[in-house]
Amino acid sequence: GENVEQHPSTLSVQEGDSAVIKCTYSDSASNYFPWYKQELGKGPQLIIDIRSNVGEKKDQRIAVTLNKTAKHFSLHITETQPEDSAVYFCAATLSGSARQLTFGSGTQLTVLP
Amino acid sequence: NAGVTQTPKFRVLKTGQSMTLLCAQDMNHEYMYWYRQDPGMGLRLIHYSVGEGTTAKGEVPDGYNVSRLKKQNFLLGLESAAPSQTSVYFCASSLTSGYTDTQYFGPGTRLTVL
């Protein structure tokens, strides 16, 4: 089955700096890679996703890059703000089937004022 | 439009007791999922359903049962709770497994088994 590794487990940045979280996946058939943000006491919320037919996707301060050859994808947050502090999860799955999302273990991001 | 709701929010059980967690969605989604979240382990899929009347096992199904009698509801049952089932349980739903894969999560149920 799919295995997703996520690094780092914790990340602290100064407000205004950039943050990068990296994930690797094992199943070359996976073609859908979402990123979720989980605030304390809440359920995960999708913030951005990417499919294997594109290498990069951007949404305002958030971007995701995908390297299919190396089987890794990364979340980039620029101009970080205190409200970006949360746990971020990457995931991978094969789109178009009933296969489940396989999640990484999460990254606790803290943005220091 | 409430999205995905979960009942109850918190529950404490004694070993051997049973309970049912209820998940409801009002987005007319076909697919529904139950995950458990443990510290440092991300989310792991327990069971899922691809439509009314269907269920399937996920990564960690042992000790749990599910039912999907109505499209909008997905129930997770613990027949004989064990301390190892202490966790936060999340329900999610998605429109289809086709191009739109986004899974929408509920707020979670924190379960403690003593």
C-alpha cells in the first residue's frame, strides 16, 4: 500500500518568513495530493491540492510543488502570519478509485510574532 | 448548509462498553469515511462507504463496525471498547472518487476508553 513520509514534524518561523513542508510517497500510481490544515480542536480543512499532471499550483500565499520522478511534493507558505499556526497534513491517493487517502504524520507550524 | 456534523463531541467509556458515533452530511455526497487520529500518526482510515448500503474496510478496521443505511448518514460502532480505541475520530465525505476528490471533514469526536 501507499506510505507517506512528512518532514519536519515541527517548524517554527518568524512572522513574514516562508515555511516549507515536505512529503514523499511510495506508490508511483498515486496521482492526487491534497494538503490539509488542522486548527486546534477542529477537523482538517483542505487548503490546496495538486494532481500529477501539473508540477506546481499556487493560491495566494500558498503553493504546492510536485516531483513525480522523485515521488515528493512540498507545501510552501510565504509571508507567514500568526493565523497560519496549525498542524498541516499531506496526503496521497489514486484519484478515480475508491482508494483512501494516506496521510503523513503532520507538521506543527508555529509562526512567531 | 452545515457540511459534515458528528455526534457526540466527547465521550468517556469503560472497557467493554459499546457505543455508536453518528456522522451526517448535507452535501449529497456519495462517499463517506471514518478516520482515527492518534498523536504523531496522522489520520488512519477505519472504514469507508461508496454509497448507501455499501461499506468497506480501511487500514485499521478491527474492533469497529459501520453502517450506511441512508446516504446522508454513516455510523461507526464499537461493540466492546478497549483502551487502544482511545482516539479522536473524524468523519469525512466527498462527492465522488472521480475528478472531484476533496474530502470534507467533520469537527471530530474525542473518545476516551478507561
